[in-house]
Amino acid sequence: MTKISKTIKKLRTANGLTQDSLAQKLFVTRQTVSSWETGRTRPDIEMLTKLSLFFGVTTEELIYGEIKNLGPEAQKRRTEKILTIVFAVLASLLVGSGFILIFVTYWKKFPIPLKTIFAFVPILLGQAAAVYTYIKKRESIAWREGASVLLLAGIVGTIAMVDGIFNLGSNYADCMLIDALLILPIIYIFDAAAPLVFYYTASIYFSINVFEYAVLETFQLLSYVSVSVLLMLGFGYVFMNRRKTKDPHHIYSVWISTAAAVTTVCMFSIIYSYLNEIAAAGIITAFFAVLYAFGKKEYKHYPFEIFGILGIAATSAGAIFLSDVFIDDILPSSGLNEIAAALLAVLFVIVAVAAVIKKRNNFMDDIPKTVFIVCAFLCSLLELSTCFIKPLESLRIIFILLFTVTFAEAVSLIVKGAMSLKFFTLNMGLLLVAALTVFIVFSLDIGTLYAGAMLILFGAVLFIANFLISRKAKKKEAEENVKKAQS
């Protein structure tokens, strides 16, 4: 029974609850919860049942401290909880959109004074729902998410109608920025993750719009700064909830925030950038390397490893193919953009190095991962050097080094995949080697016959490698089952 205190505290912190909030849900005092967690007192049988139902674990897990959460009832409650939140958000979105469509339908028939009054109806309805939720239903995730979406719809509708009534001359991007800034406090106050999608979309759209129509490079740099600040404001919400490692609500916010960051880097580096495309690949490679550096075993539900491996492999291979184009076509320097690119990449490197130092034991236990990240940073620095080094011979040397480092990335992925029995990692390494081989084949112009033979060879290698690792995984599973049966 001595493990009950630690288990209660562990479950409470994992769900992002304070002692006060847990006490309110169980109809006890905060001092009672504190006594449980310090071991001064223990919950009785009835309270143990309430705690197990509330946290979705069995009483045995609660008593002995082994939180497996594998029972069908626990999984059912978890699924029902997620579905409740999803349907609450969907229902709120439909209701909010319906009100907006009704107003739009009859909008032209209203006189201006009546239009002005009706323009504030959506935001007032959203605020009413938000106030009721904050006072009565603050502990319900479904209510908080639904109210935040209703308020978001109200804000968007009111701003659009006010702008149309008084002809304020605001463009679409400006309205999106205002909407994003108004919904940001709601995200923090209500601990609501659903509006993050709109917030990031509006922020990125505004920053890209500023960059696209900027006349001076100073204003282009301003767009970099604005998107960085807006994204960091959104990331602050994720950081505040960083201890909720098992909460689907928090995991969703991490996925959305990571996707927003990836989208921003890709769009600014490629679509609207005057940078050398190889240098743009360098920025993206550095960013994905940072993502992968943060990934740990306990982050298995988060996108760091997936985006990291896939992103580094894709951008490194892309830089190799782009290098062949730019070897004979040296682009002119674009000044401020190149400096901004270099500073951004250096910032990513500093953050990743800090992460490696802080969690160095993890990297010492995973040598292939360390090699992969180091090679990724070398690759990004080589790619960025093309912004500043223009002589043809220097570019050829950089290309050879870039090819070598990318090959080292591929080998480290293959080794890691084989050691950890991970198909995704192994296949990415083999595909990266195949991409480099295809590049050599077509660059040397050896003919379609030999090129086809090389592709068949790598396809066969891919099949054989997957077959061997599958057989090894099944053998390992069988050995573990035998050990369990013997014990």
C-alpha cells in the first residue's frame, strides 16, 4: 500500500491537475489529497474505487503502482472521452458556421444601424457560451473546446461584418491577424487546443502575405520576425502543458504545433524565398535535425522522430539533385535573405546542441541517432555555404562533401533500423541510398538498361532487408513468449 501515494501524485500530474482541482472533482478537501500524496493517510475502499474510475485505471494498478492502462474498460473510457471532445468541437463549429451563414443570407436587407447591432451578435453569443463554460463547466474538456470554437466563430464573423459595414479597408490577411490575436488568450484561459489550427493558419498566412507584398528587404525580414513571434506565442501553450505526456488533448496540440512549424519553414524556405534552393534545403535540414534531437523513447506518441527522419532524408536527397542543376548555373547573391537564412540555421544548431548536452546519456545509448543528427548538421552547413561561396570549383567540392555526408546519413539509418527492428527507419535509409544511386546512374548517363538494372537491384535489397528484419522481430517475440511461459 506504500505505493498509493506516489501513484496518485503521478496520475494527478500526468493529467495536469492541481491538488485543489482533484479535490473538487472527488468532493474532498485539498488537505485530504495532500495527505494521500505524502502518505500520512490512505483512501478508503470507496475512494479507491472513485479514484480508479476517475483516472481510468484498475484498483490493483492504483495500489501497486503499475499503471498499465490496458484493460478494455479503461480503453473504452479513453475512446469515449476523445470522441466526446471531437463531437463537441464539431458541433460547435457547425452551430457557429450556421449562424454566420444566416446573417450573410439576410445581410443586404438590413439597414446600417441594424447591421451594426447584428454584427456583434456572433461574438456576444460566443462570449455567453465562454462565460457559462468558465463558471459552470470549466473542468470539462469537451465544454471548454466547444465554447472556444464558438467564440472563435463569433470573433471571425463579427470582425468580417464590421469591416464590411464601415469599409475599413482591411485586407484579408489583416483580419486574419486580428482574429488570431483575439483567439490566443482564449486558448490559454480555457486550455483549449482546437483553436490552435486556426491560430497557426492565420499567423502563417499573415506573415507570408507581408513577405509577398514587401517592397523592401527590411519588410521581408519583418515577416520572418512576425511569424517567429506568433509561432512562439502558440508554442507557449504547448510548453505550459509539457508534463501532460499521456493526455490526448496535449498530444494533439504538439502535433498541430509541430506541423505548423514544419509548414512555416518549408514555405518560407522554398515557395516565397529568393534563396539558392540548396541553401533553403539547408535550413529545412537543420530544423528537422532539431526535431529529431528532441525525440526520446517516452515521446513515442509525438511526431519528432517521424518528421525528423523523413525531413532530413528528403531535404538531403533533394539538395543532392538540386546541386547538379546549380553546379553550372550559379545564382547571384541576395544579401539580407542569405544572412537571415544563416542566422536561422545557426539558431537551430544551438538549440539542438543544447538538447544533446542536456540529454547526453540518451545519445550515448543511441550512437546511430547521434551520427545521423551530426551528419544532418554538417549537411545543412554545407548547403548553406553555397549562399556565400560562388566559385565553380568550390561548389564542386561542396557537392562531393554533401554527397558523402548524405551517404553517411543513410548508413546510420540502416544501422539504427536493423538494431532497433524498426521498418520505417531501415526503409528510409535504404531509400536514401537508392536515391543517391539513381542520381549517380543518371548523372553518369550510363543508359536506360543499366539504370533499370540498378533500380531492380535496390528494390530486391529493400525486400530482402525487410524480410530479414521481420524474421528477426518474430524470433525475438517468440523468445520473449517462451521466457514469459517459463516464468
